[in-house]
Amino acid sequence: MTISTAALAARHVIESAWRNGPSYDLATIAAFALEDAQLLQSPEVAAELVVLRARVAELERPAVLVQRAEVRESYRALAAQARGDGDAEGEADVLATLQAREAHWRWEDEQAGTVPGTERSRWEAIAAALNAVPAIGIDLDGTITDHAEWSVVWDRRTERWVVAAADEDATGGETGGAR
């Protein structure tokens, strides 16, 4: 089993705290040490991190697809050149390498949740963001709200979700309990 850089850093922080820290129980020492080293995340920060990573992946996706198309085209050109030179074995090797590369790309897409034709990572990010909000409710009209300060409402005029004060509708008017 391999250990990540973050886990290794946490291990060193905990070991140092056990050697040099006050004589509390080991779990308390470890928790304080991790907190002092800023290696702990709140559920809200973890959820935001998921959302941000998904957004970065979404923004990088077009460039990744362009790069893959360029690589794919270069392999095909190399295979055509080998075929033109009468090098059937070279052509087969290049095409096999391209197939392996395509399989790896499919695996990368599956791991990242960006399988072509699906938007799973986007919906996972939405679910994580909703789960990070304490005491959330969904009204009958679809408004997502904490019933205290803020709501996410559907603005029919712009056909987009917008943030509004809990007592206002998407156009900025008082809701009066109905939309």
C-alpha cells in the first residue's frame, strides 16, 4: 500500500505531536496536531473543493478534447506514412499504440466522471453543494431555500437559477408566500 503526500504529512505531524506535546490521550493530541497544521477540512470546505474540482475539469475539458484530437491525428498520419513506406509492421505498431492510448483516455474519463455523453461529475458537484448547506428545504414551486436569508429561485425571465433574499422572488419583488 502506498501513502499519499497528505497522509505522510499528517503522519509526521502526529508523530511530532506525540513526541513533543502535552500528555493528553493520543487521539486528542492527533486531532489538535492535525488542526494546528491545517490538515483538517470542514464538510463545507470539502464540498466546495469537490465543486471547484468539477468546475476546473469542466473548463479544461474542451482543451483536453482538442489535444486528444491532435494526438489522434498525428498517430493516424504516422500510420499512413508507414503504410506508404510499405512498413506493415510499423503501421500495425502505431495503430496498436493509438488503440492503447484511446483505451487509456476512456479509463481517464471514467475515473473523472466525464464519460462522453454523461455529466455525472456535474451532478455529483451539485449534490455535494446541496448537501453542504445545513437546514435546506425545497418549496413546492422548486425554490431551494433555508427559509431564513437566502434562496435559489428560477428566474422565468432569464431562464436561469438566481440567488435571491428568502423573502423575494427572482424579479426582486416580495414573494408574499407565493410565486
